Amino acid sequence: MTDISSAKPTGDLASGHTVRRYDQELAKLRGIILEMGERVVEQTQAAVFALVDREDSHAFRVLDREPQIDFLSLDADEEVFRVIVRRQPTAVDLRIVLALSKIADDVERAGDKAVRIARQALELKEFSTDSGCLSDSLKEALRQLDEKACCMFERSIQAVAGFDVAFALGIFEDEPDLYQASNKARKLLGEQDREGLTPRQTVCLLTCAHALERIGNHAANIAEQVIYVALGQDVRYRNREILIETLRHRGY
């Protein structure tokens, strides 16, 4: 296995592919992914707003807009297929196409998590009573988790835009804060005093907290693919701390 510390970048992939004839196809594929990512962030924020502020209209809007991300995902799959059939890429070219395909899959799955939150928000509202409102501390914990997950995901999409290793490492560095925010929300839900929440309502909220954490996980998956494209190294199972230290030392 090649040492990450000695890996060489594949080139300035943001400004142009190493083989010029692929530029247009890759730009189109990456554009689809970037649009998907923007929509996922919007969907997640709307879903959490519906959950915390009990705004049904935002939840229904998330559900209504779900097909837009699904259709973009299909477009991305079709574009990957076209590039492979037309260009029959090998080596670096194939690596980029396959990485973008995996990134598109993670973006689509993150969108599914936003929909899950919206559905749980509606279910929570259905079984809510005046005494079952969320406490201020729980609302704040969910907002903080939402902010961390969306920030990581938005940065992962920015990393894709330029295959930026520094952005990818920043996402890895944010992972401990993501888990801390997730654990805080779970701890509040596990306390004896649940502000009158029923067991079903508690399950809904735990499901939402887990979905937000998973959105952050998808961001980290995307960051791994960005590094794979930029440096030619599969870092999925590397120790995060060592990886960050090594690449930061190299100037990323």
C-alpha cells in the first residue's frame, strides 16, 4: 500500500481534467452533484425547522421536493453511464468517474435522511399535546446538531467543486463535534424528565437525531472520495488523526 505521505496529486482537477476531452462530461456530472448538494442542505434545514418549530408546511414542502433530488440522482447515474460507454476511461479517468458516482450516491442518501426527519416531524406533531412541547434545551441541542451536520455537508460539496483536500480534512476535523452534538441530544432524550413526551415521541426525536448524524457521516464519506480523486489514495479505513496530521504537515 502506498504511503499517503508520499502520494502525488493527480493534477489541478478543478481547472481541468488531465485529459481535455473529458472536461465537458465531467463538468456536467459535477454540476448535477453540486445542485443535489445544495438541495439537500435546504431540505435538511427545512425539515429541522419543521421539527423544532412545529411548522407542518415546511415538512410537507420537504416531502414535495424529494423527487427533485431523486431525478437529479438518476441524471447523475445516466451521465456516469454515458461517460463510461463513450470514453471507456482507465486509470485516473476511471477513478474520477467512479468517485463522482459514489459521491452522488452519498448525496442522494443524505437527501433521504432529510425526508425522514420531515416525516418524523409530522408524526411528532400528530401525537403532540400541549404538555408535550419540546424543552428549550432539547430544541437548542437539535439546532446545534443540525447546524453541525449541515455545515459539514455544505463543506463537503464545496470540496467536490474543487476537489479540495483542505476542505475534506476540515470535515474530518469536525467529526468529533458532530458526535458530541449527537450525544448531547440523545442524552437529553434519555433523561427521566422528558417534558411530558410519550415513548413514541421520544423515538421520533431519536430517529431525527440519528438522521442528522448520518448526514454528517455522508459528508465524511464524500470527503474521503475527494481525497481519493485528488491524491489517488483510498483513505476510507485510515486513522483520522494520523491522516489529518500527515496531510496538514504536507501543507493541505
